[in-house]
Amino acid sequence: MLFGKKSGIKNRNRERYDRVRRLMWIKCESCGRLVYSKDYKENHYICPRCGRAFIMTPKQRFDLLFDDNTWEKLTPPTVSDDPLEFEDRLAYRDRLAAARDETGCFDAVTSADGEIGGIPATVCILNGLFMMGSMGRAAGDAIIAAMEHAIETKHPFIMVTSSGGARMQENILSLMQMARTTAAVNRLHANKIPYIVLLTDPTFGGVTASFAMLGDIHIAEKGARIGFAGRRVIEQNIREKLPSNFQTADYLYEHGMVDMVVARPDLPARLAKILAVLTKQTREPKQISVTTPVHDSSKKLRGMGENEAYDKVLLARHENRPHFLDYINGIVDDWTYLAGDRLYAEDAAMGSGIGFWRGIPAVIIGQEQGRTIETRQKHRFGMPNPDGYRKAQRMMKLAEKFELPLISLFDTAGAFAGREGEERGQSQAVAASMAVGLGIKTPYVAVNVGQGGSGGAIAIGTADRILMLENAIYSVIAPESCASILWKDNKFKAVAAKAMKLTARDMANLNVIDEIIPEPAGGAHTDWQTTMELLANSVAKHITELQQIPIEEIQPRRNDKFFAMTRDVEIYQPEHVSDEHI
């Protein structure tokens, strides 16, 4: 006989001990280790040993996201149970009753109002603990009601998902929730309500194939698994072993489906930053304080001194010249990088995001060239693939939806010339970027900060105001390539540069740009602080002027500007020849 246990008699002490043990310790489903419940709770319900983020209850999630754990629950619509009188091994009514008893929730959706970073917001949670967060009539109605409430109150709407997909016990009625919730999302967009989706573990099936992938911004919680079909289903179907990171948050980021992957503790602060820009909160201009990187100023650039035009080419390409992310870090406050084209990939060659430019909430895009060998390879020397231009189009539409000014800092030798780009439609992506830029109804300022190379540059340069740094260049082709083609010799590159009229002064004479932003003596690479102050203030001035124009007039004026461009160019006209010499 074991100590403390009598044969045939229930040991109440043992039962009490087991109950206390269950309350004090939790077994991690990922690593299988026991986690002390207090540590688990203090770590935001994340296993401190392996980092697995467990599903949170609606209350736990509301307490995490809302300021001061203060929120007010919304009352969802009521619907009848079991419309199909479904029964498998257990009646559907009994499954619902068990889920309600276990979770304390009527169904899988719970919504509440509160403040995030001081901004009123509505948060709707699809609870993965209630029948795997499956979506039936009750869930669909609750989501739609919460979205309509957000429209009525003009609250930003945050959708938190954790779901296995559609609820089988309601069959076609569940499937129709995909269309119904999508219609509700369309209403959010039409009413210009910020819609942010927070994808948590797991999110699959009809949920990802409807409202969960239609947000203005998609945030994936670190460690989340996200997809349409389940991993095992896919492997059985294709008879292949999938990569270990398949359908993870990081995998979706790499493939352009989410804007960011955020650890659970960082979510409230990240949401607050995003909402501050989308709701146009006021900000004092950020104090610009940057240090110019050390470089060898005595080193003469090869080819320098042949003529002024080619000197500008070399200065525009200078390795110490500030690039897109340098300007962002120096000028923009509360910057949030937004990633992905929602179709195929995240292209690091095209930077994009939201933040405050001299206190002005704005959407900002631009090519990033990189500085080290590793970053230049990562950013592809600032030459985007189609995915980068489609991401830019998404940012343009985001700016238009919330009537935020769009700022473009273009700096590229051109769109990337490669097989993958051609396969994914490089020409269409560049053309569509120009078309979207010309069509958006919001102020748009573009700045040529370095190399304005061909279609890759103009794709994000069809703006109301086009500015150009003093030593930047703008051309249809690189002068070296022009010399090789027309002069049949690359050594005529300086001659070609002069003939092409590619400098900022040339652009102003041709009425292609609206302003030349001066650079410090020696070039932008010698004094980042002064360069950024001049650029930041010039852009802010033009945005302020454009914001005084009625929004309905912005886009027609922009098109008229480009229609008029190049019509009255006379600097190349030959001298008049009198009739007597004919």
C-alpha cells in the first residue's frame, strides 16, 4: 500500500493536492515543460522557457491592449442555436453549452471599447478558446455589429483573430459569414475608419480568407501560425515536406502578407503609434539631431572634374550620401515601417511607412540603397522588384483613404532588371505606380534625393510638387550606358551627362521640378544635419501649402501639371534661318 492512500477509499488530500498543482503549474503545449502559473501570467501568457504565446482570453487581451486595463464590453446580437440541428458524436447544442460553460462567453466573438495611447478604439476578439474560434452565425453577427459600432462612433477598429476557420456544424451558414463580414469591412473602408488586424496563433481557414486579410495594416503576433489550409492537409496534398517556418508570422512577413511581426508585450505601444498617425494626432516637430558619418574627404572621386554635369552624377552616387532610412531616422517622429505588397513578397529596396514629418502625420515611401555590403545586397542597391512598387501603390492608397500627405524620397538607378521582376510584371508595376500616384486625392510631395533613374524613379515621382536636392540627378538612362549606346564608348560618359541635361538646374530650366533644395558646400555627404534640416523644412512648407487647396482640386491640378510639362521647351530650338538663305 502506498503512503497516504487506502485501497478502495478516495483520498481527499490527494485530490486537493492535484487541484492546487493544476492551478499552480501549467504544461506548455510546445516544449512540454511545466511553467509556474505566476511566471506565465507575468510574462503575458508566454512560456518563459520556449517563448510559445498561448491563446489569451478576451479579458486578458483587453487588459493588455487598453490603457489602464479600462474597457467597456459591447453587447453582441443574439441568434438562435443549432439552425441545422446538427449532430455528430455529440449534438451541436451540447457542444455550444460545454464551450459556454468552459469559457464564460456566449460565442467566439467578444468586443469592447477603450483607449489605446489615449485614442478611443474598438477591439473585437475572435476567441480561439471557444470551439477553436470557429466562425458561425453568432460570430459573424457580432463582428458586423462591432464594425457598425465603430463606424457610428468613428472609432478605429482593431480585429484580433485566433481561429480554425468556419464552423462545420453550421455548414453553408458559416461559409456565408465570409461574405457578410467582408461587406462590413467594405463599409469600414468606405467610411475611412482605420482597420487594423492583429493575427494571433492560430488563424486559419475562412477567417484568413475574409476579414482577417483585408485590413489597412496587418500585425502578426510573434510566434503565430497563419494560413488558409492546415500544414498537414497541404503536405498530404502535395506529397512534400514543408519548410519548418512555413505559415509562421515571419514566413508571412517575408512573403508580403503582413506589415510587421510584433512580440506580445510590445503590441500596445505599437498600436498607439499607428493610431496616432492614422487619426492625425498633433505632434511637435522632432528636433533633428544627426551626426555625419566619418569618411575620407581627401579621397578624390574617380572621374571628378571632367565637367559639372558628371561631377553631379558622382556626388549623387557618393557612398556617404544620406539615403531613405537615414532621412527617416533623422527627420521622422514615431516612425512605423509597413511591409509587404499583400501578393508575393516584402521588398526591402522600397521603404514605406507612417510617421510625423515635422509634426505632420504622413505616409512616406522611398528607395533605400543600403550602405554596407550586406545592406546593399538586402536592399538591392535601391532597385525595387514589382513587389516594391506594388507596396508603394498600397501606401499611396492608404494615404488617400485617410487624407494623409504622401511623401516620396526617390533615389534609385532604376527598377531592378532581372528574371523574377519580368515574371512578376515589372512594367505593369511601374506603370500602375505612376497611375495610382496621379490619381490619389491627397497632397503628394516627391523629392529626388540622389539618383533619379528612369521609370524606377518616376514611378514614385508623379507628385503635386517635385523637389530635387542640388546635387541629385534625373535621367532616362545612366550617362555611362548612354555613352556606350550612342557614342559606342563608355569614356564619353561625361560628354553624355552634359548633353543629357540631367542636373537639378537643368530640371528647373525644363520645368520638370518645382524647387531645388540647396546642399551644404561640398555636397549632402559632408553635412547630414544641414541637409536634413533644409529638406525637412522644404517638404513641410509644400505640404502645408497643398493642404490649403480643397481636396477635390488636388488630383485634377496634378494631372494638369503633367499635361503641361514639356510642351513649351525651347532651350534646344535651333537659331532662326532667314528666308533668303533657303
